[in-house]
Amino acid sequence: MLSRTADHLYWMSRYTERAENTARMLSVSYETAMLPRSIRDVERDWHSVLSISELVPSFMERYRTVNRETVLEFMVSDEVNPSSIFACLKAARENARAVRGALTTESWETQNQTWLALQHDFGRDVWKKDPAQFFEWVKYRSHLWRGVSLGTMLKDEALHFVRLGTFVERADNTARLLDVKFHAIERDYHGVQRGRGAASFDFYHWSALLRSVSAFEVYRKVYRDVITPERVAELLMLRADMPRSLLASMREVVKNLDRVGNDHSQETQRKAGRLLADLQYGRIDEILTTGLHAYLTQFLDRVNDLGSGISRDFLMPS
């Protein structure tokens, strides 16, 4: 496969996954902002949304105040922000258009229809009337495109690069979400009195984190008990049967890397395999003892290095 084609397929899927992840993150923040909390805590929550994507400096250049309206505007419809939902879906559609011949008709039409519907709704500011419904729509369109691609595309290199981009992006986002949200929840927890208030705080905030990755019902099924930070971390990091966990994502990365491997990719495949092994044989108590933030920071550095290796070995030069 031409590196140009692989590049478009890889980034098409990364941008689609990024749009979905952003919608998930904003949906949870939008809902938790309605809980009885201090204005300062609400502002910190919206600030954490920017921190997850490392967008605080670029946001402050364009907006003076961190609040629900400005953050939603920046993360949903700001064309200058490359990580906004609008910019991601536009980039995904442009990459898909460049490689229409490598996609099935159904896969291309799903991407194109998503973009056309988005333009129509943004022209009328529909998303502002009901942000929660808009976020659900973004997630649905991502699920639809992924399902259509899996159900119609030949299982060849084109699909492997699509899957590779999806799971590299998913691993990166889940780690970022865990790192920032765990820190924010633990910080806010110090301001909550022990007793009933603390119990309510635990339930609403940990369940919100789980819902952001569609894991609330999964948690209940797996653990059948109260929500605890240790089990949340274990579920989202080390459970192979949790679709959006770090382990599940890295398994897919390694599998698809092996299928497109070439004479120059051995080092990249080795790094991916070692990262997967660390997750497969890791224990959550050991990770928490050494420090969750330190572990996730190192994981993100390794995923970023892995992405650079994939670009170097398979894709167009930067």
C-alpha cells in the first residue's frame, strides 16, 4: 500500500475517534456541572477538559474566562482548535475523500453524511440548544462508521491501518482522561465532609468517569459492588474485556501492527509489544503504590513515541 493512502486511512480513523472521545468528555462535564457544587469546583472541572487535550494555552489566547459556554464553544465548534469536534470531523471527512477508492461505498457515505449533517446543524447552532443530544449524535455517528467499516471493508491493509489509528487514539485518550480526572476527583474530595456527603460525592463523580467511557454498566457487571477508585483504575487500564481499556486498545494496536509490519518496523513493533506486556502482567496495587500519575505520564510518552514510529515506518513524512 502507498504510504500516502495509509496516512489518510490512519488519520481518518484517529480524527473520528478523537471527535467521539471529545464528545464523551464534554458530555460528562456538562452533566456533572449541573450537580450542587461550588462555582470554583465547576470552573476547575471545565479547566480539566482543556488539560486532558493539552489545550489550556491555546484556549487562553482566544478566551478570557474558563466556563461552560467558552469551553463548549472552543471544544465543539471552534475551527481554529484542531481538536474541536467540528475540526476533527472535517479532517476525518477530508482524509476519507482522499482515499475513496480504498473505502467501500457505505464507509465513505457514512463519513460524508456525518459531515454534511454537521455543517447543516452548525449553520443553525442546533448543538447549542441541546448539547447533550448533540454529544450523543457524535458518538452514534462514530459507532455507525466503525460498524459499517468493519462490516463492509475487506480485511486487508486498508482496514488494518483504520483499526491501528482508532486504537492508538483510544489508548491515548483513555490514559489522558484517567490521569486528569483522577487528580481532579481526589483534589475536590478533600473539600467534602466525611459521611453522607462523601458517599454521594464518590458515587456521582466516579460513575461520571465510568460513563464517559461507557463503562458504568460494565463495572456493575464485573465487580457487583460499590464504586472504588482502585477498581475504576483496574477496569480502565488492565481489563482485556473492557473495550476502551488501555490493555484492550494496545492488544488491537499490536495485532494490527503485526499484520502491516515491514522490513523497517521491527523496532516499532517491539515497543508496542513491550507496552502491551507491561499492561498484561501489571497489577493495579503495584501501579497505585508507585503512583498512578507517574505511570500514566510514562504511558502517554510511550504511546506518543509509538505514534512517531508508526508515522516513520508506514506513513507520509511530516
